[in-house]
Amino acid sequence: MAAIALGCQSRPVAEPSAEAPSQSLNAEQNAAQSDPFRDAVNKAMEAATLTQTAKTHDEWNTVLKTWQQAIDLMQAVPASHPNYQTAQAKVSEYLRNRKYAHQNAQTTQSAAQRTGASQSYKTQDEN
């Protein structure tokens, strides 16, 4: 009987301590989920991947917007963050990448307009 009584007494003590690590893990997960530096790096990786396959004006605009999102996230890194100095350097890097995407968006738009214009001339000549 002593073993049964002891088992009952230890259960309530064990349950609250089992909940405490779970609660602290949730707090740590929430803090990790809201890390603007990590979010910015992830967004930049997405932009870099999109850059590899972009061909059309719309695709380059998507790349441009994704780089801008990475820039915005990197600029949100607080001065107290351990990666703040790296974040500042990354903003400059991402701005250069955004400029590259912008230039390609303009080039593909101009090329599309020229192609559209030459096709309309062909249509007029055929009539």
C-alpha cells in the first residue's frame, strides 16, 4: 500500500514539472520564430533561388519584391541583436541584388514591348 500511496503523491508533482519545460519551449519557439535576422536570411535565400530561374518581366518583378521583403526584414533587426552588424552589411548586399533584379525587370519589359511592337507590325503588313 505504501507504494501505491507514494505513486499517487509523486504523480501530481511530476505533472507540473512536465508542463513547465513545455511552456518554456513554447516561449523559446515563439522567440525563434520572430527573429527578423533569420526571417530576412530565409527571404533572401528565396529571392536568390527565384533569381536563378527568372526570365520574364513578371518573374523579375517577383524577384524584386522578394529582395525588398528581405531588405525590410533585415532593417528590422534591432541594434541589440547579436547579428546587428551583419544585418547592416546584408542590407547593402540585398540593395545591390534588388538593383540587379530591377534592371532585369526593366530590360525584360523593354524586350517584351519591342517583341509586341514587331508582332503588331507583322500583323499590319499581312493585312
